[in-house]
Amino acid sequence: MELYDVMTTTFAARDFTEDDVPDDVLYRVLDHARFAPSGGNRQGWKVIVVRDPDTKRRLGELCWPAMRIAASQMRAGETYWQTIEPTSVDVEAAAADETIPIVLPMFEHLDQVPVVLVVAVDLREVASMDRYLDRIGVVSGASIYPLAWSILLGARNEGYGGALTTLLASAEPEAQELLGLESYEAVAAMLTLGKPVKQLTKLSRHPVEHFAFRERADGAPFTG
């Protein structure tokens, strides 16, 4: 496929056929994704390829509390899991409330997803340039999310698809124990991969003028 076609048709696929993602295809995707940039070219990433149904099922279950919290915050009119405004939701109670439905069925049937990739990053190998700022750190992601997105772009190029989710990070200690990760190996993303039931070709995104500005954040919108 042409690069721009891949970029404009890679969407969050959560419904998959029963088709497998062969190891040779997945290896080829990872072999190209490894050229993604990272801070200092340290490449502190680790990808766990999970095919065992029991492990996939448990990974899905670990995401349920975070989804219940999100549902409760949305019900309260809040932007879920944001860190600027205090939440009105009792997050511990929400996480444990099994009456709250899981809004993304894929996580209730993660064992049926052809392959799940857990993407971790060695925190000893990343440069956290925002570590002393009075906010949640985001800069370390520059050393891992280019790899994760390159995997999804590669999967699309091969005729497959998937979704990038960070829900698993909310249960990082449990995920680390389940997968044999060290305490300094942060769970950055979980990718679900397979053959999408329906391949979308027209995605809804804001135009460039909505997010790009000339010279300053309050400058004129950038146009072609």
C-alpha cells in the first residue's frame, strides 16, 4: 500500500474475523516497526506476543476496573481519567462495581482476539525531560509510542488491523507479574491484532486548521 493510504485508513479495529495473524507476518511487521525512533536511540522497548487464550482472557479482565471508572466518570459528565480537574467519582467503588457494564465487548472476549501484544518500556532507558514539572509526565512516551503506532501501520499494510489501548497500565503490577516483566518495565500499551470484520476507509478527524497554528498557540490557523 502507499504510505499515505496506510496512514489515513489505520483505525482502531476491535472486531476481528477468526483469521489468524501468522508468525511470519507478525515478525515482518515487528522487523519494520523496530526502526521507530526513541530517545538517544536507546530502544528500551519490549514486546510480549500473547497467543495463549488464558493469558489473553486475564489481560482483558485486568482492564475491567479502569473501564468501570471511565464509565462512571462519563456518567458524571466528566472527561474520563483526565488529571487536571478532580473527579467527583469514588474510583475505588466504581472499579469494584460489577454492575457497571463493560462498554467495549472486546475486553470481555480478549481470548478470542487472534494475537495480543503488550508493549513495555524500560524506564532506565528513557529520558523523562518533564520529570520535574508539576504535572503528569508524558515525554517518556516519545520513546515507546512511535514503535506501537508503527506496529499498527505495519499491520494495516499487511491487510490486518488492531487497536492501541492503555487500559492495562492501570493494572500494571498485576500485568507485570502475569507477563514476567520487571518493576522498571512500564506497561505502555496493549495492541490487539487480527483481520478486521470491516475495514474502514474514511476516518473522522479534525482538519489541520483545527490543531496547527502559525508562530504561537493563539496565532492564525495554519493553512495550505
